[in-house]
Amino acid sequence: MVKIVKNTSFNPKENSMKKKLVVLTGAGISAESGIKTFRDSDGLWEGHNVTDVATPEGWRKNPTLVLDFYNQRRRQLHQVKPNLGHLILAELEKDFDVQIITQNVDNLHESAGSSKVLHLHGELLKVRSTQNQEAILDWQQDLHWGDMDDLGHQLRPHIVWFGEEVPALEAALKMTQEADFFAVIGTSLQVYPAAGLIEFTQPDIPVFYIDPKPISIPNLKNPIDVIPKLASEGMKILQSKLLALI
């Protein structure tokens, strides 16, 4: 289920007059808050083979391991706070209609004050029924084998695992195509389909890319302004560039 968190203090009329800034964020923006990037250079995620903890096959093979893995991630999330990169994105809502598409499963964008956040890969603080993917619950504590939905079906992490469809992709594509400005922050652009969103931007809009180790993006329709910085420092630069364009 796609959930875009809305800020009820928004004035729809005022917001409709703002230029749309669509931002794709990845693990790099959360890394500065203390959350490890998705995979280390050795291909492991927090010491685990990704296929063991982030695939339907891993779940079927050892659900207890998978539950424990995400319980640890959830506990870690309760210990961290948004960083300057998250806070600047939220601040930009004063001047832009900011729509965030994130590959991250944490809630740091929302905690920083961003009001429109689309989670491509699910949310760590939610769980869902194994039999009905529309039955989604808020979940702050550990999830155990034996925790059931109202119909007696096991609950699982509300995470889009490798090999599963990305329900929010259609909404993300629409956002991207309607953007007046598009920015990529803290992602290696290696995980698809999220990495392909940048190819759907309109050919005449400014595109920005913040990453300390940016990759080359061939065949992009529009020129890209690369800012080879960590997310927090890069966001300060991006904020200045964007404000100069309005």
C-alpha cells in the first residue's frame, strides 16, 4: 500500500503555485544519521547475506532469522535522528512543492518534517499480513513469529524484498514526469527500478545529483549538475542553487 504522509497545515492553493521539486533519496542520506548503507563492499548487509534476509526465499527458509534482522533494524532506528540533509529537505517546503521518493525504509524524512514521502521499498515501522498485502499496521516494537493479523495470518515486515513487485512505482513515475526540478541524493543508482526513475524526467528541467562517489549516467536527456559531496554538505549547496532558480 502506498502511503504519502500529508501535512494538514499545508495551504493547497498556495502549494499549487510552487514549483515541484521531486527528490529521489537513498541510503547515503540516512548514513549520516548512523544507519548503515544497504550493502557493504563485501555484499553483506549488517553481516548477513542479502538473500537470507531480504528475499521471499529467505523468509520461507528461516522466518525467525528475518524477523530478528528487522527487529534489530527497528531498534536501531529508534536510536537515531534526522541529519542536516533531511532537515534542509523539509525546510525547502517553504519555497517548493517537495515530493520525496525514497528507497529508504526508515522514517527520518518524516521525523525531519517532510510532508510528502513515498516509500518505494516499504517502511520499517510498519508490518503487514502475509496473506493480504493491503492489511498494514503501524509497528514500533519487535515482531515475533506468532504475531497475527485479525484473521489469524502471520505478520511480516512491510518491506519490498528482492523479487517482489514495487507497488509504489507507478506513483513515483508520475511524480518524476511532473517534476520542475529533480534531485538524486545519496544513492548509487544501482538498485532498479528506482535507479531508472531519473530517465523519466522531462528533458528541459534541471537535474541534480548529490553523492560523494557519483556514477556516470549515460544517455540522460538533460544535463545533470553533479555535487560530489555527502548528503548534508551537498544539500546546503543544492538549497542555494534551487533558491537562485526561482
